[in-house]
Amino acid sequence: MIFVIPRFYYFRVLFCLLISVGIIPPAMAKKDSPFVLSNEQTPVQIAIIIDDLGTNWLQAKRVLKLPRAVATSILPFTPHAKKIARFSKSAGHPVLIHIPMEADEKNELLGPGALTEAMGFWALIKQLRRNIVDIPGAEGINNHMGSKLTRDSREMRWVMAMLRWQDLYFVDSRTTTETVAASVATSMGVANTSRDVFLDHAIDEKDINKQFDRLIALAQKQGFALAIGHPHKETLNVLEKRLPQLKSRGIQLVPVSQLLNRQTRNVKLMTMTGME
Ligand SMILES: [Zn+2]
């Protein structure tokens, strides 16, 4: 299939390129900042993203019955991607695009729409744009795999330039501790946040419950925390049981977009005090 981009897009992509190589400083490129600092005291908040959605409609249907603050993150070009995006939107769930990015290993699991280092600027930008177009109504992206690509600041600048143009935010799944994705996003004025806890590295309800406890402990410590989980039945069993209990513990479940500014404020405070 041939992918045709209307001519005016090339000007916008050129603009992105100029931003990405630093010819246009991001601050000059766009005046309105997505970051709003607030002195208001906010309650302890957690946000949850369920990603790897798109191949299994029955799993997705169960995810869509969770509280609507839970975000769905959908793999592009998967059989049920568009349907899940549509149902998520109409049920009030935030929709993210789960962008496959090159990993250090097991790249055979990336699936369609993957971004890799070997692609170069134009191919990467075009593929990212196609991925975005495939999932209508998305408000942000997070990386699927990506332990290799998210370490590379050049490719991350290209990705963030596109997100800035498309007004999408970025959630760093943090599949490597050496990721530069969130810091590149911040430097380019792209609203972003990062995953604190993976709920289901081990697909076992006991372990998932422990990870959920970790999520709450972290949120109580830093004021907020973000978890990523997957649509395994064990994960959904735990979430269905524990999400309704949050309120009585004084914890608010919020859409991931509500953590963007708070994470940024935290990063700024940490930078000011010299902490890593
Ligand atoms: Zn994934």
C-alpha cells in the first residue's frame, strides 16, 4: 500500500525537523505551555493505563467495564484497534496509542507500526504519523517495548516533534532505566509523565496485589503514582476487586492526563534541589 501525505504536511514535518535539530527552540515554536503549576493541595492520586490492547476483543470488553479513569492504550494496526478506541471514547476512558519501539531483544514481538533506529528520519516520522491516524481520538502515546529506541535522544527528538505538532502527550513506559524519552519530551515542551509501577511483570494475583500495594505506597509518598498493566485475567481480577476500595482509603483514581502537570512540577522541584 502506498502512503500519500498531502504536500502541506511536508512543511509541518519540516517545521518538526527544524525543532528536532534545535534550529527552532521549542519555547519559540509554540507559546502556550501545557504545564500549569498550582499551589492547591490535591489528594493522593493514582492513574492506571492498560496497554497491549487490540488483538483480543473479549479482554478489551472487560477492561472497558473498569472505572472510566482507567486509560486504554491500543496497538496500531491490530484487528480490534479501531473498535476498542471507539468504545473507549464513548465510555469516557482516555485513549492512548501504544507505539511499538525497538527493544534490545525479542523485536519479533514488536508487531505492526514499529519504530526502529534503522528507519531514519522520514520513515520514522511517516510511520509514527500512520500509527496516530490509525487510532482515532487518542490524547497521548506510550511506548510498547522500546528499551533500545528510548535511550536514543535523536530518535526521541523526532518522536516528540511529531507529538508536539499533534498535541499529544507522552507517557514513558520506562522499559529501560536509561530512557531519555521523558527528559527529551520535557525539553521540547511535550507534556509527559512516567510509569512508576508495572502491575503484572509476574502474571500471578498474589504478585499483582503486591505491586498494587507498592503503587499505593508510592502515591502516598510522592502524592501521585502511575501504574501500567496488561489485560490478563489475573490483572483484571485484582483491579476489579481493589479499585472500588480506593475511595475509603482516601485515594483518588484519576485519568493519566491529571498527572502530567504534577509529574512535571515534581521533576522541576527535584531539579532545583539537585536530586535525581
Ligand atoms: Zn506493550
